[in-house]
Amino acid sequence: MRREQYKKMGLPENQTTVFKYLLSITRTIWHSSLILFFSAFSNNVLSDSDKSTGISEKNQYNLLIFHDNMSEVQNQFSQSLQAQLLLKMPDYNYELIDTSSKSRKKIEAHLTQPASCAVTIGAVATQKVLSVRHPVYIFSLYVPRYKLDNLYRIYQKLGIPLSGIYEEQPFTRQMFLAKALNPELNQVNILLGQADKFYLREFQKLASENQLSLNYQILKPADTPEKFLNNVTKPTDFLLILNNAQLFQNSKLTGVVLAAYYQKVNLIGNRIEHAKIGTLASIYTSPNTLAIETTGELKKICEAKINQNNKPEGKTKSNSGKNNRDKNQSDSQTKPRFANSFSVIINDQIAQNMQLGNLSSNELSKQVTRMENEQNRRHGNE
């Protein structure tokens, strides 16, 4: 009877076989249930993870850092900047992008991603990023003043916000260092190229304000700087080396250093590289100090940009005038500028050759700071 029932149900006729058959079905159902359970659990974890990541990304801001074949000093700055960003801007995600292997289209793809600000290290990276003409705020480092000022004028008209800190130190600090080395100094000398000759009037005014006469020579690209050393200087004078690659690239600067040594002319540089090559002394800002200053500036600029983007629309006419004034004031505050902090480095070997005895970098730095503060007070009272 049971066999007939099993047969009608499509089951095996043997009772033992039936039991094994039912057991296999039970195992299959149990196994399937476990798979479904763990699958559902995994999906919930992934969903929560995605949700958490989404919230994190929503609350964080992006900062793009572009560079191109960095020098040793620039690489030190990049590492210091990353450390400072983690410490002082933890809500920002930053991305390092090497533009040396990137086409314009790929750079544009990076810029079109949501980003609060962009940092460019070096003139090449700065020009590549600016050429995309994407309206993201760009803060530039390690670009000579004449080049950064020119880029600022061009791209300001195109609505591309650009700021930064000049690669070199201000002319006044070089003058003050020369005066600290020789309090009786009454003249300084400079060699200008075609790119920085437009600052001549500014330099003349600054020299006059500090009771110094300025002797200068404007050179053409083919001119050799050391050839004109006799014309612009006299023994024991100071020649202030400007940040002009046309005149003072490493190969040419070596010739200037040798000529200055034989003619007993003291060279004052405005970058640390100048002292390493052979100037008597140089004013400079260390990569770590520059990274600290840059991070503070970025924090203000990026947060101001975020706050501006988060402002509700529909301002009244009475407020629009104030907003325009605030915007103009903000723009003027974010023009490229010189670094606030600086140090002095002495080339001890050159100092001995010039028979200048033991010179203290710290003491000279204090004297330069004191002169700079006095000048700022005078200008503040005018």
C-alpha cells in the first residue's frame, strides 16, 4: 500500500531510500537558507559601509596638489605640506598629482572633480594647471615673482582665482642683510634681466628710503653677468642676486661667484640655493616653515570659499554692495606675496675667504627683522 502511495507521489518505493531522499532535501534547504542569511548580512554590512563612506566624503573636502619634476627643496616642501595638512586640515582629502606625465585633458579631468582648492608646486605645474582655465582656487609655490605676477594679471582677467607665495625673498631683506653685514654701506648693486627690469623703479624707491644708492645694469639674454661685474660694482660692495634664471641659473651663477671672489665683491642671494652655490649670504624660507605658512593660508582661503558657496541666494540690493566690497577686499588680500618668515644662511668658506671673521646667522636674522619692523612702522605712520 505504501509503495503504491510513494509511487503516486513520485518517491522511491524503498523506505530507507525515502529517508535518505528526504534528508538530502532537508540539507539542501538548510544550506540554501544559510547562504541567503549570510548574503543578506553581507549586503547590510556593505550598505552600512557605503553609507558611512558617503557621509565621510560628504563631510570632507578635497585638495589637489600638482607638481612636476620636483627639485630636492620642492620635494622637502611637499612632504612637510602633507604632514601639516594631516595635522591642521584633517577634514580635507588631498591628492598628489604629477603633471609631468599628464596630458592637458587628464589634468582637466582632475580639476573637474569636486575640489575646494588646488596647490601647484613649481612654475611648470602652475602653468599647466592654469592653462586648463578651470575656475578652482589655485595657490602657487616655488614660482619666481615676475612670473607669478604675470600669471596673476592674465588669469585674474579670465576669472581664474590665483594666489601664492613667491619663490624668492623681497629685495628689502637683501638690502637689510647687506647693511647688517656692513653698517657703513651706502650703495648696493643689482643686475636685471628683461623679465625683472620692470621692478627697477620699485627697487630704486626702496633703496632711497633706506639711504642707499642703487647701481644697476640691465642685461640682454645673451649677456654674461660676470662680464659686467666691473661696471656695476667696486671692491667691498654688495651685489644682490635676484631670482632670475636668465641671468643666474647655476651655470652662469658659478661664473659670477668666481668673478666676485677675485674682485672682492660680496654676493647676497634671496634663495638657499644661492648660498650653496657660493654667495656670501642668503635670505631664505625653509621648506618646513613655508609648509606651515602655506597650510595656514590654505585653511583661510579654502574655508572662505566653502562658506561663500554655502551662502543662500537671494541677497538684497543693500547687501549686494557690501558683498562686492567684501569680495574686492578678499581678492586684494589673496594676491601673491612674499613669505612672512625667513632665515639667514652664511657660507662660512666664502666668509673666511672675504676675511669677514665669524658671522652669526641668528644675529644677522635678528638685525634684518629689526630693520624690517622699523620700515613697516614708518610705512604704517605715513
